[in-house]
Amino acid sequence: MKAFWKQIIIKTTLRHKKNKRGEVLPCSDYELAKGFRTLKTNVWRHIKDVLLITVGIFSAAFGFKGFLLTNHFIDGGATGISLLISALSSIPLQLLIIGINIPFIILAYNTLGKSFAIKSALAISGLALCLATVNFPDVTKDNLLVAVFGGFFLGAGIGLTIRGGAVIDGTEVLAIYLSRKLGATIGDIIIIINIIIFSTAAYFLSVEIALYSMITYIAASKTLDFIIEGIEEYIGVTIISPHSEAIRQMIIDQIGRGLTVYNGKTGYGKNGATTEIDIIYTVVTRLELNKLNSETEKIDPNAFVVMSSIKDTKGGMIKKRPLKH
């Protein structure tokens, strides 16, 4: 069994050098251990991606068939275009989902890479298959509930799929491509696309359906942001103060967070002189930010504090440590 895993690691992870006769050169124990860790990480990442994409597909399909389809409500982006055409014609939604996203998949292949495009193509195909074969209950006829919860499940599905490294709505791929070509922001391009979609819905369906569809889009967008950015919104805080040691101890003892201390120099002085100073960087949640500011002000009212929003975090001691008593 050891020899089997050794060959798997060498062939898939290490891709070890060969001699002139084509024989694989021997690997050290360190290289094998490192290769096994890499292989284990890759396998776990792929399993996690598959689970996220699968749950995302079923969530989006439930949003479609359990809420939006029966009331002809739409969403923004490629899914909105699919729903709009489905409402105006007899073309099945699952075929539209695939057909409309094909150009975006090709664009993703050229813009974001082969792996992303393949995973997205499989995710979109999975969504189409789920729509065609799985029956979901028609949950409610109330228009407001349909708009809100249809958007919620659709946004959750799109967000989970993005977490898995794919998309089931190719609009953002188009927005990324156009932003590079035109110099506009991705957000501006998505807004313009959705204005066109909802204006078309108001003309062909009704103004009321278009307005409810905007609620669907808002619910989906907020859910998408929530899924991607995580439950807790983190804030990165940089503190520059001559009382850095007292502030460092306060963050550890009273806030319960880890931190990083940089060695820097002040750049202010009448004669252009600089002095050595410790710069503190820490990451807290929005709920902890007010306490951090107030405790810092108690130590040094003139401390220079810079705050920036963080979309996501990985690694390190981001989890809160037990407070000392």
C-alpha cells in the first residue's frame, strides 16, 4: 500500500525528474511528505468544491421552480435573461440556461482560464439537469414572498457555486472582460446590464412584475454578498502610536485578538527627521471595532488609526482567543 501511494504522489503531485533512460529518480522522505500534504490538500479542496457547487445547484433550482417560475418573476444577469425569454416563449428554462451561458463560458476560458471554464460549464449543465429532472414544490403564491425568498435561494445558489470556484451566471465574466476593455468598473457594467433586463421586463411583461423582479434581484445580491464575504465582516485596523506596547497589550487582553507588529519610521518632523516606531495591525469584527477605538483613545487620544474593510480572511489566528482575567 505504501508503494502504491508513493507512486500516486510521484506521478500526480511531484512529477519527479527522470533520468536519460526514462526511470524516475528516487525521492527523499521530505519530498514525499511534502507531496503527500499537497495531494491531501488538493483532494480535500476538490471535494469541498464539488459539495459547494452541488448544494448551490439545488438551491438555485429550488429558487427557480419553487418560487420564480410560476409567477414569471426574473432576476438580473444571465439567469434573468433566461427567465425573461422563458416567460415570453415556450422554450424550457434548462435549455435557455445552457444556451445563454455558452458565450460566457467561452469568454471565461479566454479570460479566467481553462479550469474555471470547465467547472462553470459542469455547474451550469448540472443546474440545467436539476431543473429538468427534479420536482420542487410550489411554495407560495404571495408575490412579495416569491420575490424575497426566490431571490434568497437563487443568490445562495450562485454564491455557493462561486465559493466552489465556478459560476452558474456568466454575467460577472462579461463584466470582468468589459471592465478590462472599457476601463469601467465591474459594478457599473453589471448595473447597466440589469437596467436593460428590467426595462425589457417592464415592457414585455408588466411594470409590476419588473418591480417585484427588482426585489428578487436585491434579495439575491445581498444573499450572494453574505455567502461570499462570510457571516462576520472583518475590519483591518492599523494603529500608529508611541504607546504601541500598551495598545498591543490591550488588544490581546481586552479584545482577545491576535496582531502583527511592524517596525517603521515616522515621516513627520520640522527638520525632516524620522524616528523609529512600532506599527500595530489587527483584524476585528464590526461589533468589536467600537470597543477597540474607545480603548485605544483611552491610551492615546492622538493615535493614528486606519480602518479598511476586509472581504475574507484565511489562515492565521483570526479566531477570537479566550480573554485573560
